[in-house]
Amino acid sequence: MKYKHIAIGGTFDLLHLGHQEFIEHAFSLGERVTIGITSDTLVRKLKGGSLTDFDNRFKSVCNFVKLNKFSSQASIIQLDDFFGPTLKDKTIDCLLATKDSLAGVKMINEERIKLGLRALPVEIFSLVLGQDKKTISSKRIKSGTINRQGLNYYEYLIKKGDLRLPENLRVVLRKPFGKVYKDLKKIKHMKDKMSLVATVGDFTTQGFLRHGLFFNLSLIDFKIQRVDSFKKVEDLGFSGEEKIIKVANPPGIVSRALVKALNTSLNEISNNKKIIVIDGEEDLAVLVLCLLAPLNSVIYYGLRNRGMIETVVDLNLKDKLQSLIDLFGYDD
């Protein structure tokens, strides 16, 4: 091994492929590795914003280290300040960092010199790129752009072309992807805590408008249970001043045009309502919307004979839906 004891640090939020390769590289260089995970308090002080709580981040790193049989060489600690053990532990003989964290490493070495300690050598780890040749990051995962392995959801869908629903999946899609509501009055989502609130289907959307419930994206086709029911958005209760995108999407299909329309709408999302009017059917749009939406989005859609479904978007849901879409047929 090149070093006896390497120190690395980070938030390790939504532990992804980039984090995993960073940790693995540390163990390829050092006989021992101290992994510092920033506390929730320190993260808020340094970065602000929300992230997975410390206990879950700590658990994810511990599980990865154990899975890769590094446990006997590892010390996994909480970082309550910027320097951690680097100013006290004299066995540490190297720091591993990315280009993004070089300023922090410089501060550590400057402080060490002030204390009469030698500056530590620094190994640079290149950031890991996803399949779209852009850096894998927790921020991009939270935005709904990529998964933990760096798969870009939009590129994944676009490359497949028009997706065709196989007959054997119809039964699967009759099961709700979330909590079932019979009464809209019981819906109490916290709009300020949600990345996106979307409604799919005319009956659902009309119900939200009648009850004054917040949402910022709606997918409609002017039908209820596939029967023509409306002629214009005002018939559902919209003002008519909302931004509208019209797109064709035949029954049993997720068209490439629909994927593009959803991606465009999500990239422009705000508190102002946007409407996607579908010429055809919107039934399968929920799958794609969940895949493209930011984490912590909530999507409402109607399921025949069941009620209103509240679907909260997280990584487990995205993985499940991607596995279903992998089973779709497609036309280039």
C-alpha cells in the first residue's frame, strides 16, 4: 500500500456510484482509512439545504464498507467540525480529495502547519461521470435527472422511442403506486415541502381545482374513463391563462413526444400551473412522470374502482418503475 492511513470526508448524501468509487479508491491506497461523515449541523452550516439525515447516511456508508469487506481497515466517524481528526491523529499520512474539495484540504494543511505539524500529501480523485458524461452528484439525483448509478432518465426514455404497453403488464398497473384516498378533503400535502405536486387525469384535476388544492402540473385528455367529457381547460375549472403544451399520445403508448413534453415542463416548473393536454390517453403518463420528476414530488392520479392515488416519488419507486418500463416494447 502507498500509505498507512488515509483520511477522507464528505456528506455521502444518497450514497451513489461516485461516492462508492471514491471510498474504494481510498482503500486501494491506504492500509487504514478514516471516513468522516459530516453531521447534520455541520452540513447546514457549510452548505445549507436539505439532505438525508446523518443516521441514514452513516448507515449507508457502513453497509457499503461491510459489503466490500473493508470493515477491518475502516474507521467511520461523525464530523462535527471541518477538520475532524486531521489535526490530532498523527498516524494520518495522506488526504484523499476531489478537485471540488481542494480548498478545504488546503485549509486543513494550513492549520496543521500553524500547529507545528507537517502538511499532508494530497491524492486527487477524479469525479465519476454518469452515462450522460456529466458528474454523478446527489444534487442531480434529487432533481430527478439521474439515478445512483448515473443513468440519465430522460436519455434512457428518449432512446427507446415510443413505448408500447405489453398485455401482461396491464394487471400490474391496476395496483396503486401509493396511498389510496376516497375523499379529496383528506389530502393534506405540504406544498412547501414538495418539489412538485402534479395531477394526472381530468377527474383528479377537476377535483383538485374544486377543492382549492395546490398543484403546479396537470396532465389531462378531456376524458373521464375514456369518455369525452370536456372541450377546453376552462371546463375543468382552469382560468385559461395557464401555460399549455399539447402533445399526441395514442392509447397503450408512451410516446417520445410525451416524454419530451414532460421533460420540458419539469425543467420549467414553478408555482404557476402548467397543463399538458394529451391527444389520445394519459393513463401511462404517471410512469414517465414519476421517473422524470424530482425526488419528494407527489403525484395524484385516479385508479378505476379504487379512488385517488397519492404517489410520493423516491428512489425505490423510480427503480421499480424503470424495471417495469424495461419490459415495454418500443418503436424507434
